[in-house]
Amino acid sequence: MLKTRRILLAALAVTIVPLPGCKKEAPPETQVTVQAEHPEQGPVTEHFTADAVLAPLAQAAIAPKIGAPVRKFYVQRGARVKEGELLATLENSDLAAAALDNKGSYMAAEAAYATATKAQVPEDTQKAELDVALAKANLDLNLSIVKSRKQLFAEGAIPGRDLDTANAALVQAQAAFDSATKHLESVRSVSRAAALKAAEGQLTSAEGKYKGAQAQQSYSEIRSPIDGVVTDRPLFAGETAAAGAPLITVMDTSSLLAKTHIAESVAQRMKVGDDASVQVPGVADPVAAKVELISPALDPGSTTVEIWLKIGNKAGSLKVGTPVKVSITGRTVAQAWKVPASAILTAQDGSKFVMVVGSDGAAHRKPVVVGILDGDDIQVASGLAPGDLVVTGGAYGLDDGTKVKVGAPAEDDKAPAAAKDGGNG
């Protein structure tokens, strides 16, 4: 055991003693390989990205107002339909019979109204006028008789009772005339209007019942309220359609809406008509879109603003319900200084800075103010000069004053090997 220790000590001594003819070398200065470039000047455009789901431009889940078996369908799923087109009919024999019955009542009421307005009321008025004329003639006759008998009585040609008889007949004639005149006035002002109103009321009631029966019958015909494509038809002919349950769904997919929610602060910088693009799974290139709607109110659940983007879909290649990524174009600065977004670092207090390669070959921290983020580039509003060499790769965790060497990322792997080769002199 003692002998082994002596051998180890001798070996250490040999290792420590420098060999004759060799010179001592200073340890190489540490250098970190980074990637760097100068700021570029050019346009930058703000883009807001979010997740969205494609929805139809318009949709109608058509539900019958009555419950009845389906007599016939005229469309299948995928069929293109026009507004007002007949899609299906329900069994309606009972409704057709009711409509026919009410039609008969309506026609009878029309006849009664015509009779009342063109025959009965004019006849009553004409009869009342004739009664007045007869009473007036009788009154005039009795006035003439009384006048002549007064003269004869004065001359002593007739007894007094003849004059009294004539006066009594005049009073009766006057009463008959007054009664006929009042009756005529009543016929003209009250009876005629009441008769017309009664006939009109009966006609209106019959017409309302007939139209109601027609409406009930029309509910058995299912028509499309919009242009579009049939996307759902859950029943088959012969099955019973329930009132209020969707029987056929039609969607207008000529254009689609990408509906998303974004922060209120971002929505403040948008307006209807702004350009946008939608990245659809399975489609190589983004699809052009426009901002169609910006909700005037915040969503109470998420305190975000709902945004709709309108996308053309004439070919029908895009499908409703597809989850997509949307990008909305915001502000544009035509001549902006920009660097890769990877060059921007964040301090503990939240401020932004970059690492700049100085003339001494070391990286130095430089505060900056950033602006618009445009894809991989970001605007530097202030803090940089055009001649600054900004570290764009390898700056993470780099201390201020660290010696750096600008090179490609692959050189990081070669640096240790070179160091080893330099140490084997």
C-alpha cells in the first residue's frame, strides 16, 4: 500500500514539472459566437392574430308551425335552393277541407254584403222617401181643404162640424208627415250606416276565417326563406314532423364569416373594411378577407370584442365549422427601422433592450422602444442608430461586456474543438 502511494506521488511530480523547452501559454480569452446584423429601414405592418371558426353568411333552421307526417321531400342534402322554393309538403287534407269550408262562408258573406249595399239599404231608403212624399201630398191636400172650408164657413155655406172635421184630418196628415220625415232621417243617418256596418262586419269576419284557414294550409308547405344550400334533413317522407322542430336547414355559404374574439384594446385600432387573411387547414395559401363587423359591446363573459371577417366562398371549398387562424391588418409605417424580433430582450422591470456589438468586440446592453410587430420583424421606434450591429441570435443570457464573435450558428459547435486544438501545444 505504501509502495502504491509513492508511485502516485512520483507520477504527480512528473506531471507538475514543466518539460524542458516548453513555454507557458496564457488561457485564451472567452468569446461567445453570436449572430448580428444592422437595423433595416422599410415598411412594417401591424397584424393581429387569433383563432376563429367559420360560420355561414346566413342560416335558416326551418321548422313547421304544425305537426303532421311528411308527404314528400323535394330536396336532398347538398341541394342548392332559391328563396321561396318549395322544399317539402306535409299531410294537409284536413286543413284543405277547413279552408274550403271557410271559403264558402266567405263567399256567402260577400253575397250578403252585396245585397245589403246594393239592394236592401237603397230599397229601405227609397221606401222611406216615398212615404215622406205621400205624407206631404196628403198634408197639402188637407191644408187646401181646411182653407176652402174656412171660407165656406165664413160665408155660412157649411156647418161648423165640417170645418172641425177638416181640421182633424189636417192634424192627422201633419202627424203622418212628421213621422215619415223622421223615419227617412233615421234610415239615412242610422239604419243605413248600421246595416252597412253589420254587413261589412260579417264579410270581414268571414274573410278573416278564410285567410286563417288558408294560412294553416300554407304551413304544410315548407319553403326556403333564403338562397343557399341544404345542410341538414333529418327526416324521411312518411315520418312525422313536430311543430317547432327543425325539418330542413339551409345555409348561405356563398360567403363565410370567421368569428373571433379579441382584446378591447386591440379592437380600438380596427375598423370595418380592414384587410385580413384566414389560414384554413389543408389550404396552402391564406384566404383574403375583410372585417365585416366589430361588436359595439364587450362580451360580458370574457370582456373581449367579437369580430367578424367576411370570406368569399363562391366555389364552396370552405366548410362551415372549420377552425381557422385569422390575421387582421392594422397600422402601417412606411419607413421604419426594424430588426428581427429575436433581437429584442425584456428586462426584469419590463423594459426592452438589445445587445449591440461595440468597437471593442464586446456586447453591450442598449435600451430601446419598440413599436409594430410584423411577423419576424419588429419596429424599433427609438434607441438604435443605423450603424449599430445588433445581436440577433445568441444574446439570451449574455452579460454586458462579454466578448463576442459574429458568426453563423453552426460555429458554436466548432469553437470548443478549436479551443482544444489550441491547448495541445
